[in-house]
Amino acid sequence: MPDLHFEHSEPLTLGIEEEFVLVDAADGVTPAPRADEILDGEYQTIASPGGWMKAELLRTSVELTTAANRDLLQLDVDLRALRDELAARVEAAGMQACGIGMHPTLVADASIVTPSEAHGAIAELHARVGTLGDQVTHGIHVHVGQPSLEDAIRTMDALAGCVPLFIACTANSPIVAGVRSPWRSARSEVLRRMLWAGPAPRFHDVAEYRAVHALHQLENSGPQRFLWEVAPVPALGTVEVRSFDASPNADVALSMAALVQAIAALVLDGQELPRASDSLERHNRWSAMEFGSRARFLVVGRDDPVDVAILVRELVERVRPYARDLGNEAWLAPIDGLLDHPPCDDVIDAFESGGAAAALAACQVKADVTVDATDPVDA
């Protein structure tokens, strides 16, 4: 069995992937399995200003992927250009693209799986283990470049310890099967149940990770990428964070990318972010899924449960010097807004007053014609 190869990438470069659900513009709620119309009539990746548009597992979804960049100013420009192009294409096709962690009523089945060999194989696996119907989640994924697999494992562990905070900040999937879910991030609960997904395991060292990778290769040939909420991607030389719910607001993706990059910079500088015990991490993740940014976490050394907003702001202050050194400090500013006015509140209010169509309207991605990308605070 060949040894695991971790591709070289420039440390701390960032890439953002955003997944959106397509709905029919006529009623604003019916899923539209017509991603090929957005992708030049096929289900192939196409180049677009700022990066690429891609097919997803379901024909009701499309993914935007930025080019890698260490500079968040350029990433900001690229992401908004991609979103503008998507908004124009879906409007021309009589559809809407929505940034929400889960469509309020969609249940996946084989009839809407993207007709490609790769997507068919994934769908077959999910059908075999009974999870195909759950594959209606949409998220934001952030990649951060790592100089080596050893560095990637350390960075992965630090970021994995922050996942409950990430979930709390970006929770945006409060409706499942047409009713208000117990969760603000129902998507996170779905991910927890998926094969080779959910919370990232702990590795004492890179040798332990290599051993798990080698065992997994016994039944999974080809380039390996685990789908944990935080995981190395050896083929790209990155660590990927998958724990953020999709959002109609580009600032959510950009601010989380800035935070991920700053945490990675801290780790590469030899610093540590201690990870809570399994039991505390599980409790805090559960609380984040249920309450979002109003959750309260249990923290070793604190006598009482601590508001998530306090812990997020403490984390931001811990890594702020690294964001400043990278020239990306300004992109941390929108995090305060996510804590003070969780976007999920708007989705819940819209659903309670106008149903699924109103909730999806609150999540519609629209062309951003007024944004000055040099000022992320006002974006």
C-alpha cells in the first residue's frame, strides 16, 4: 500500500466553498433539480469570475468555489463575484438560490441525484446505509493551507476544538420536514449521523492518523478525504472545516475564513488551543445546535456555564494579532453581528409568519451591487 502523500500548499492560503439550494422562482419553495441550466447545460465544473461553479450530489444544488488566496481582500472580491454570477444565472433560469443549511421540505432520493459516475457512487453508498434521504444539507467549507501533514494534524485538532463555537455562530437550519426543528442547526445533527463525517476524532500524532488512513484505504481506493467537520485534505495540502451552515450573507463565510486562518496561524506559531474532553465537547456541540449563539457552554475552570458570545469574543481576541499580521483583521468584525443578531432569527421569524417560502426568501442570494469589498464591516 503506497504511503500517504500530503500535497504541498502555501501555508495559510484560504479557499471557500459555498453550497446553495435551488428553488423554483414561481413559488419560492419547490426544489428545482435543474443545476445543469446553471452549469452551461451540463453537470460539469465551469470557470466563473472569482473561481468555479460546480455540481453537487443533488441536481437541486450548486457549489461555488473560490481560487486559493492568502489575502482576504481578494477572497472577498472573488466570493462576491461568484455570488453575483450565480444570482444572475438563476434569475435568468427562473430559479432562486438560497443559502440555508437545509431546505425546509426536501427529501433526497435517487431521482434527483446528479447523473455522474462519482455522484452516483456516493448516492449508492448513502442508499445502502439508509442516509440518502438526509443528503439535503448545505454548508460553507473553508480550506486553509498547511506546510506538512504533521502541521495539518495539529491544526485539525485545534480547529476541531472550536467546532461547537463555529456551529453556534453560523447555525442556519432550523426547519426540517416542514416544521420548526428542535435545532437551530439541524444540519449539524445530520452530519453527526453520517458515515466518516461528524465530529473530528482525536489523534495523538501523525502516525495514528496514517494508520487510520491506511485502514480506510482497504475499502476505499483513490485519493482519500475524510468528511469529518475538520479534516486534512492530503490531495490539496489543506485542512478543511465543514461545520458552518450555508448563509445568504457573504460576510458569514468571509469572517469564518478569517477566524480559521488566524487559528491556523496561531498553531503554526507553536501555540495551542486546548481541546475540551469528549464529554464536554459533546455537550457544548449539542447546546450550539439547539441554541446557536445563545448557547451556554461548560468550560473547565469556570464555575458556571459560559455564554457562547463571551467564548467567541475571547477566541477572537486570542487570535486577533495573527489576523492583524496577515492583514486580515477587518474580516473578523462581522462576527460581533452574528452574535448580537443571529441570522437564524430572521429565518425562524419568516417561517412562523409565512411558512417555508418566506423562510427561503429570507435566505435568497441576490446580486451584491453596492458592496465596497475594501470595507468588510459595512458589507
